[in-house]
Amino acid sequence: MDRQIGLIVLISLVFLAGCEEPGASGDTPAEPYTSFFTPLPEAAVFPEGNDYSDAKRALGEFLFWDPILSGRMNVSCATCHHPDHAWADGRMFSIGVDGMGLGPGRSGSQETPFHSPSVLNVAYTGLPETQPDPGFVSGGYFWDLRVATLEDQALEPIRSEVEMRSSDFLEEEIMPEILLRLSLIPEYQDLFSSAFEGPDPISEENIAKALATYQRTLTTEPTRFDRFLAGDDTALTAAEITGLNKFINGGCTDCHSGPMLSDNLIDPTKPVQVDRPAVRTPTLRNVELTPPYMHDGSRATLGDAIALYEERDDLGVTLEDDDFGDIERFLRTLTDDAFSRDIPDYVPSQLPVGGDIL
Ligand code: HEC
Ligand code: HEC
């Protein structure tokens, strides 16, 4: 063969090979990765009116773990947001009042209508890809985004009959009862006085502020994915990068983007689960550690959760089931195993730490 023709044949073969799978979802995305994702912030933002202090955090930690905040003094926040389950509870639905045990082994008669999300990184919920508006802190919260801030969220579980209040108290009775109980414990008197100024530091507002402050400190360390975003090309394997490319080119980043891989929005026209209500996009950080999945916990494994997106052009997703294993491999790079697992040794009420969870 003439050398020149040989070269042309070779070049066209290379060209054809490159075009064999037009727009294959394993290809590098058209835009840089950092236009879809940003690394985790270095620290949480604390809002005006509730700035950080060690005293507030210490109080918030005790309150989070102390079942004294529940009607029958047997449920704490940690009952359903426990470090053994990556600060969720590993259950489809949670069991609050009258339950016994922790996580999937907990038993009881009443369940919450929603699956419990992790409280890790709630300081970063709703952070957009680009610098947020001045004054924006984080949020909103809950699957239906019904509260705006962590301070607004904090008293809701205490008021909820199925989570913490129980039928022993009416909704308007429970907070006065909790304030009375706390004010009778000298250690809480001291803790509230060190954390807050003013004559009556034991107040609903300050309980909420302390709980919010503590939760803002429950953040994860940068993962391999964050190191990759920061420019370390060796932080992910080739197979994980293929999964990342498929995640982007397959349409997942339409909703799962930014530092938390979530726009934290509800698109009422596109429920991800057919025949179920549309809910807000959850974060995918530490997703490996928080089964089961979705607002109703209806997907047992991460693979099952991803499989929900098969043939979902209506969501803008263009992936085949043989892409899902690659995507799962990528999602596992969002795991931080070094998150806080600290559990206080006691709580000031002297009740069992965390409630009836043993
Ligand atoms: C009985 C289990 C249970 C208890 C107790 C409980 N939670 Fe939750 N938590 C849940 C469930 C379920 C949800 C989701 C509810 C929803 O979206 O409507 C949730 C949601 C949250 C969220 C919102 C997270 C997000 O990403 O939107 C925060 C924050 C939170 N809880 C903190 C707390 C605090 C603080 C306490 C204690 C005062 C507490 N929880 C007590 C089960 C519980
Ligand atoms: C249209 C917006 C949208 C797109 C596109 C989208 N998601 Fe989601 N994702 C959501 C919403 C909303 C939920 C929660 C749905 C529910 O609870 O019913 C969710 C839940 C998940 C969950 C479960 C997380 C948890 O903690 O429960 C995973 C995993 C997930 N999505 C991965 C993906 C992958 C992979 C893709 C691309 C194939 C994708 N998503 C595309 C909006 C979206």
C-alpha cells in the first residue's frame, strides 16, 4: 500500500474509532468538573443572631442526646440520628415514642410518615454551586422543605406526637413542660447561662439555637472526590472517573450538583418515584452509608436506588442499566469515614444517653 494512503486509512480508522459511540456517556464531559460540583466548604457558616460558641455547642450536644426533651423521656434526637447509622437510623421509617432499640432492630407500634435523613452536613444543605447570596446560611429542610433554617427545624420533632411528644401532652403543653424540666436541673441552668445572655436563658428559642449550633458542627471531611475536584487526578480510579462522567453526561447533575450533589429543590412536575409525591433532591454525600433510600425508604440498596432511573427520559436521564454499576462506583467515592462518632458519656438528666436505644 502507498505510504500516504496507508496514513490516511490509519487516521480515518482512529477517527472512526473515536466516533464509534457518539456522545458515549463514559466520555469526559464537555465542561470542567468544577462547573458541576464544588468541594465541601472548609467550615460551616453560623448565622447572624446565632454565632458559634463552645458553650452553645456543648449544650446543644447534651440536648441532642438527652431523652428529657421527649414526652415520656425515652426518645432523643439521637434515637433517629445516630452515628452508628451515619447520623440517620437505617430504617425505612423511624420509630419514636414507645420504641425500643436502635436502627433496623428498633421496635414499636408507630412509625413516622417519612424516612429519616442523616444530619451530617446539614450545615451545607442547599448551598449552590456558586457563591450564595450574602446572608444565605443553609436550608430549607425536611423532604417537603417546610422549614427554612435549622433553628426553625429544631423544635418540630419535640412537638411531633409520633416522634417525641407522645399522646401524654398536647402540642401547646409540651414546650412549657420541657422548659420546666430543664429549669429543675442545676447543670442545665449553668449550661444555658454560659451559652446565652439574658435573665431567662432557658427558653424555646435557646434550645433551638443550641441544637442548631451542635448540628452545624457535624460535618464531614473532604473525600477522595473532593481531592479529585481540587486537582488531584490520582484521587479517583479510572473506573470511578468513568462513573463520574456517566453521572454528568447521563443527566444526574440536572438535580444532583453543587457541593452537596443536590440542588435541594422540589420539582413538582417530575416526581422521581412514579405515583409518589415529588420531594426535594437529597444530598448524595455519604450516600453509601445511609440505606435505605428515598423519602419513603422504599429502595433497600444503593443499586436499587440508582435502578429507579432506568428509562427515565422524562427526568432528563439517558442511561442504560449497564451504566449503573459505574455510577454506583462513583457514588461510593463520596463517603467520608472520618465523621464524628462522639457520644457523650452521660446527659445532665441522668436518663439513658440517647433514650431507650439499647
Ligand atoms: C422518631 C425519629 C426522629 C427523632 C426523635 C428526631 N428526628 Fe429528625 N428527622 C426524622 C425524620 C423522619 C425526618 C424527616 C422528616 C420530614 O422530612 O418530614 C427528620 C428530619 C430532620 C432534619 C432535617 C434534615 C434535612 O436534611 O432536611 C433535621 C435537621 C433533624 N431531623 C434534626 C432532629 C433534631 C434536632 C431532633 C431532636 C430535637 C430530631 N431530629 C429528632 C426522624 C427523627
Ligand atoms: C429531576 C431531578 C433528579 C435527577 C435528574 C436525578 N435525581 Fe436522584 N433524586 C432526586 C430526588 C427528588 C430524589 C428523592 C426522590 C424520593 O425520595 O422519592 C432523588 C434520590 C436519589 C437517590 C437516593 C438518595 C437518598 O439518600 O435517598 C440517589 C442514589 C439518586 N437520586 C441518584 C441519582 C442518579 C444516579 C441520577 C442519574 C441517573 C439521578 N439521581 C438523577 C432528583 C433527581
